[in-house]
Amino acid sequence: MIKKNKVDNQPKINFSTKKPNAISDWFIRLTKGILIGIGFILPGLSGGVLAVILGVYDRIIKFLSNLRKDFYKNVLYFIPIIIGALIGIVFFAILVEKAFGNYAAQFICLFIGFVVGTFPSLYKTAGSHGRSSKDMIILTISTVIIFALMMIGKQQLTEIPPTFFAWLGSGALIGLGVIVPGMSPSNFLIYFGLYDKMATGIKDFDFGVIIPLFLGFVICVLLFAKLAAWLFKKYYSGMYHFILGMVIGSSLAIFPTIVFPSFLPDQLAITGLSIGSAILLCVLLLIIGTVLSYLFSKIEEKYPREEIF
């Protein structure tokens, strides 16, 4: 009886760790790419944050730090993510111009909910190589620093003319948002008065905007990916707790910098919402985003992540 039970239990163990089939896996990666693309231009978040949340950050850094290793295998893996990211960027650029300006707080609350719902999974990943008091100190300090920086920089700094080099620098900022999760490139672009112009340029397929953005992005990512990969390999736990602190700090800073100002009378007049309905909608979308992302993270946990570092 004992041997039989062991044999009977074996298929269950194998079943719980098997990977999804190729078609469903492809569409899962496509969906992740769409969300990461939206994160590239969503104020308050970054593509890097969503890449961490969706479990593809490690593999992105590993690939970019050594392009020749498993090149074709990685290209095939990232094709749906790249397609999804392009869809997310173009779709959200259109949405930004049409509606996002009026309902920014509500849209952002949905994505903050997405971060909140996946926090247990992120915390578990951060401690997968062990967790010490030093890691918790790193987490606390990085949370406070990114929160303070976003609060200090909440006022628009200056208007920069939209030149080739301005877009090159903007692309580099977006690239940093991939390498340093928690840093929101869109916030900086808003501060410099380039965000709405970038969204319009992408929506209109203006290659005078798109090409320098892409060049700046690629140059930045290739320059810093090797450094990020080395840091993860040598200081995995500390790096992940640093990133987790960046995610927490940037998410918390979004409320006083973007969400709460939307409840002021002049902003409510633009949306046509009462203060009660505006707050209720924010809370509702926050809850929806939290529940959906929590359920998504539980599904993700059924398939073990590949050990990268």
C-alpha cells in the first residue's frame, strides 16, 4: 500500500510543475509584453517594474548582458513580448491623447492595484536566495529615497524643446526604466514637458520622434545591462530588495503626486466627476487591479521560474 501511494502521488507532483503548452505560453508572454509596453509610458510606473512583477526581468537582463549566448532561443522567447510591448505602447499612446489626461488618477489606481496584488509574489522572489536584516535595511532605504525623490521632483522642472537629442535622452530615460525598476521615465518626461509630445509622436508614427527614442533606449540598455547582470549575480538578495523598495516607494509616491491632486476642484471640473465619485472610482479600480493581479500571480506560481542568476 505504501509503494502504491508513492506511485499514485508522483503524477500529481509532475503535473503541478509542468509548463503551459506552447500556444498558451506564447499568448501569456504577449500579454506580459502589452503590460510592460504600457508601463513604459504610464506616469508613475516603468516597464522595468512590470517586467519584475511579471517575472521576465531577470531573463531580460541576462539576455541583454550577453547577446550571443542562446541568441536564437532568447529571440524566440522575446518575440511575443516585443510584439506585445509595441502594441501596449501604441495603444496607450492613443489612449493618453484621447482620455488619459482627464482620468489619469483612475487609470493609475488600476495599475497601482496591479502592483499591490503581486507584492506577495515579489517579496517571495526577493527572499528566494535568503533574507537578512541587511536586506530589510536596503529595502527600507530604497523605499524612502525613491519616495523622497518623486516628492521633491513633483513640480515640472522646465520645458525642453523637442529636438533629436531631447528624444535621444528620453529614450535613454525609458531604457533606465527597464534596468532600474521603480524609476518612472514618464514622470521625468512630464517634468520636462515632453510626455504629451512623445505620446502624440508615437500615435502619429512620427519617425522623427520614434527613431531617436529607440536609439536612446537601445544604447542605454546595452550599456547598463552587463552591470545589472553582474550586480544580480554577486548581490542577488540585496539587489532584489533594493528593487522591491523602489517599487514600493514609487507606488506610494504616486498618490500624493498624481492621484490626490486630481481631487482638487479645478481637476474635478475637467473630469466632470464629483469628489465622491472620483474617489470611489479610484478605490474600485485599485481593488479590481489588486484582485486580478493577485489571481494572475497565483497562476504564475504554478509554473516555476527559470533560475537566471
